[in-house]
Amino acid sequence: MTTAAPPGPTRAPAGPRHAPVWAAAFAGLAAGIVTVGVGALVAVVAGASTDPLVAVGSAFVDETPTWLKDFAASTFGTADKAVLMIGEVVVLAALAALAGVLAARRWVWGAAVVVVLGLVAMAAALGRPDASWTAMVPSLAGTVAGLWTLKALVDRLPREAARGTRRGATDGEVPGDRAGAAGPDRRRFLQAAGAATALGLVGVAVGRVAGAAGRAVTAVRDTIRLPAARVTAAPVPAGVQVEGVGPWATPPDDFYRIDTALVVPQVDPTTWTLRVHGLVEREVELTWDELLASDLVEAWVTLCCVSNPVGGDLVGNQKWLGLPVRELLARARPTGDADMVLSRSADGWTASTPLTALTDERDALLAVGMGGAPLPVEHGFPVRLVVPGLYGYVSATKWVTELEVTRFADATAYWTDRGWSPRGPVKTQSRIDVPRDGAQLDAGEVVVAGTAWAQHRGITRVQVQVDRGPWQDATLAESGGIDSWRQWSWRWTVDEPGRHELRVRAFDPDGPQTGAVADVVPDGATGYDFVQVSVG
């Protein structure tokens, strides 16, 4: 009688093998970068505004609720576009990583996320005012490349056994099997994902550099020599500047920029034209050469953004060179029932300006120069509007290409469609520039100084108040004209230590600015600027 030999060690059946979450997320992120990179490259041909990131960002700007736009402008100021782009990249990265995780479990789930994002980008690109069907091509190409990359990387994901489904060597597993299998898989995946990420980033970089048509436009701008003005600006009095306050003439590089353009429009002056049409007896078309050959005038004008909070710095003063708009409109001869001009930018943005503000005696200009040089590209080169006495959202159209004479009852503009007032006269405002809020001061004489503005009315008086006491008259600097801001100063003798509050108010010919506190929406903020200081 024989007995069967005892069974030897056996290998337990291998359990299901899963991709690590980190690897799946990396696959999705790499595919997302490829998507963006391919889209940026194709946008070199299709146009910078069709870049998927730019198209989605621009659509977000267009659909931003008024309260959010106000928050962004007051919180981030001129950095609002950079913050938007950073936020967009973070959200896209998170969604791309999610697509990778879903695709590792079921391919169709991850693919659906990529397709939906692609459709959103295509819809955003097609929704731009100047878009044609080709605007969707960069987003479509990026989506196809992203899907292919995601599939290729998901197929290469390293796989690990589910925890608890395999035993150690006592169950028959040869030690080192898992490391031996996963090691090469992981290395191959990381190499593939790293290569895809690098290629995508190269695509983004090349797309940005190659798509910088601004290089060509800037080169053209640098060759332009503006003609002399027929009417020069009045000499600026030596006493316009108060010591300690910022420059009376804002350097162009420091001039605030608030607009909706994520990509600065690149307009070649040799092909630029301005069309004047609508409720006019005669349509007029103006070319760049004709504009430069016109009788240009200079004027010092302070511009202010309606989003400027009380005491804010979204305001600047400069010397502009341009053709008075009233002369151009006189050629077109608006009809008697017209009361508004709808100006349009090269990127489709619009502003509604009262016709009277463009035809009265003020220096409303079709501007070509700023600070003695051609307009900077980001400030509207080759041509923009400058209108004293109105907030920029209803007057200061950059890269302007069209003036439609119409009526407020018949047409609306970009920001008026979003709840802002159709007419935006600048409100009289004042600001304390020194001392700064929270400053620690020594007892004795302290200089309090700042800036006030009431464009096209002029500042006639400024007063300062300490701890809600009586208002004290400040000393006004020399005036540079009613369309420019005015600096002021006041000497405060303080011998009482502790915390103090300083407030300021300005006067125009009609009286003092209002102290009633109002938000920037719908037609500009009001209230007194104040600072709190401590005296030791």
C-alpha cells in the first residue's frame, strides 16, 4: 500500500491588480498639459483669442456676475487677469487629474470628462464677438490629442495587487515577485508620462512665443514718429506736484489697466480703419494715415475706472495726443434723434458714450499718443478713445475700430448689459496719500497730503477732518486744468498721543463731494477716504 506524497507549496491565485491613484492622476494631468499645449500651438495660426485657455478665460470674464467682478477689481486691482489665469489653470489641473483617475477605472468615464472640457472650450471660442468656425479648431485639436495621450498613458499604468489578495512566501509566493513586476512598469509609465508632460509644456511655450504677434506690432509701433500737435497742451505749472505724493503725470508703465482682454489685441496700424456709421447723414471711414494727417491736439486728461473704490488707485493722469472726436462726428453729421455713440473695440468690446460728451467743447480724443509717444499696445495702440469726465467703462474704448451713432433706447454696451449704468459721469473724489493707513507718527507737525479729482469740473477746495472734528481747509497745489486731478496738502500739529482718524473731502464748483457711502456698482463709489494713524 502506498501513500500519496504530501502536497507541496502552491501559489495562491493572483487577486485583481489596480493602478495607484497617484499614477492615474499623473496620467490625467499629463494628458491635460498635452491638450493645452496642442491648443496653444494651433492657435498660432487660428488666432491668439482661440487658445483654449484664453477662450475659456474670456468667456468667464464675460459671464462674471457684477458682484464678483467688483470683488476681483477691488481685491486684486490690475492683477485680476493673472489671478484669473492662475485659478483657471488650477481648476483645469484638478479636472485633468480626475479624468485620469476615472479613466483608470473605466475608460469611458475619463474620456467623457475630456470631451466635456473640450466642448466647453470650443463653445467659448465660438462665442467671441469676432469668432468664425475656425475658432473651435485649437480646442478640437487639443481635445483629440488629450484623448489619445490619456488612452496611451492609462494603458501603461503600473498595476499593483489589491491589498489582502496575495500572501507572502508561506502561501507559495516567491519573495520579490511584486517588486520585480511593478518596478519596470512604474519606470516605463513615468518615462511616458514625463515625456508627454514635457512635450505639452513645450507646446505651450512655443505657442505663446510664436503667437506673440505683439512682437511685430510692437516693432511697427517703435518705428512710428507722431506728428506735432496743431494745438499743444497748456504748459504745466511748476507747482502741480506736492512732495510725498505720487507723480502728477502718471508714467505710462504705471498707468492702471482694467479691461476684459486676456490677450491684448494686436492691431496693425497699416490695416487699421475706423468706421463711423448709424444715425448719420454720411458714413465716414478713417485710415491710420488719414488720422495722422489730421489736425491733432494735446490734452492732459485724468482717467478713472468705475471699479475704483474710495481711496483707490485705479486712476491716472497723462498727456494725450489725438483728433477731437467732435471733428470726426461733424463730418458724419449725426441725426437729430441720436443721443449715444456705441464704440467698438477690435475684440468686440463696446461702450456707450453720451453723444453730447463727444461733441461739446471738452477734449474728447481719438487718441494716438500717450506721454509724448505712441500708445502702448496694452493701452490701446494704435488708437483709443479718451473722454474727460466719464468713467472708462462708458468712454475709454481701447483698440477702437467703430463708432456707431445710435440712441440709448436702441442699443446697450458690454457693461450696461451686466447691470452698470449706461451713463457714467465721474464723481468728485479725494484720497489721502500720506500718511499711510496704520502709520506710526511722532508728535509735532505732520504733513497730510493727497489727490482729488472731478474731471471736466475741476477741484476748487479740499478739507481735512481729524477725529470727526471741524473740517480744516487744505492748501491746493497749482491746477493743471479742469480735466486733470489736483494734489493738496495740510499741516497738522499733533501733540495728543494715541490713535487718530483723518478724513478728506473735495469740492467742485457745485459743492462738496458726498459723504454717503456707496459701492462701485452701478455707477461709481462714494464716501470719504480716511486713514487711521497712531501718534507716539
